[in-house]
Amino acid sequence: AVAFLTRVPVGRRLELDASDVARSAVLFPLVGAGTGAVVGLTAVALEVVVPVLVAAALAVAVEALLTGAIHLDALADTADGLGGETRERALDIMSDAHIGAFGVVALALDLLVKVVAVAAVLEHERAVLVLAAAWAIGRSAPLALACVLPYARPTPGSGRTLTDGAGRVRLVLGLAAGIGIAAATAGSRFPALLVAAAICAVLLAVTARAKFGGVTGDVLGAAVELTSTLALVGGVATW
């Protein structure tokens, strides 16, 4: 799970394949919580020496380095795919390595909202724990989508590893683990985080089903990014 979701070099000496990733799906939320904690600890440490918005921006940059920006890339590809006139064209656009206008706008808005939300969380207690909770929920979102939607492409891909390889029981257990981690760490902010993330996941699932016919690796990665950000917004909005 760490090797798949981050750039931490824990898997260099191991021969990991799709079946290993599928089996590790239940641990995705735990890796997410760890990533969120790193973001929170970075922001808290930097807030002592720089303005809060700068600290938040640098913490978000650390997350991008830690994850290799894989979920940001997925968000950009998914946003560009929404501009396709047909399902086939949309999937082709998502496979293109170039980024379009929709992708640029999606990235800009997501990062802007995330930085401001992280900065807002830093003004309160339990900032690190709330960030860990939001990121745990974010890594649960692709498990939920993979559980209810088919893989959209006829060819193999990273998304099929979850939709076809992980198994529904493992996906549900991972989702439950993410909710449990968030409940344990977010405190009174948990309901708001969960509701905001759930709304985001449902909207994304409906859109993916209608536009792409299901999910792809990009859609699942976009789910991670969007639900993490909007879960945090939900927490901030009710503080």
C-alpha cells in the first residue's frame, strides 16, 4: 500500500505486482492517515517561522513530493476527459499525456482550496489529527467507487486492480477501516468530514458512470484528491 500510494522506496527490493496492490487495498486508508499526518506536522512546524498560508502551501507541496503527485495527475486527466464528446473520446483524452484547459483549472482550484483549508485547520486544535482523518477518508473513496462501479476500459489498467482484483469484501473492509480511522482521529469534526466526502464521492460516481461508463485509474485517483480536499472543507465549515 505504501509503495503504491507514495514514493517512499519500501518496495524496491520486492517484486510487487497487481495482486499485491489488490490485497493491500484494505490498508489504503491507513497510508492516507499517515500522509495526512505528515502534511499536518509539516504545516504546524512551519507555521512557527512563516505565515500560515505559506506553511499550508509548503505542506501541500510536501504531500505532492511524497505521493509523486499521482492523484493530482489523475484529477487533471479526469477533468480533461469530461470535455470529450463521446465516451470513447473521453477515455482517449484521459490517456493523453498532455494536460488541457479543464485539467489546469481543476488542479488550480483544487490546490487553492486545499491550501486555504489546511491554513484554516491550523487555527484550531487537533489540526494534525483532522488532516489525518481527511486523508484517510480520501484514500477510502476509491475503494467505495471500485465497489459499486465497473472498470470502464476494455484493456488492463491500475483501476482494474481494484474493481476486479481486490474483491468486494476487501474493499468494504478498507472502507470501514477508513471511516473508523477518521472517527477516531477527527473527534467532533468527523460527521462533517464524512458527509462532505460522501457527497463528493456520490457526485463523482454518478458523473463517472454517465460520462465514462465506469471508473478508471484516473477517476479513482481523482476521487482521492477531491474527497480529501472536500472532507477538509467540510470540517472547516463546521468549526
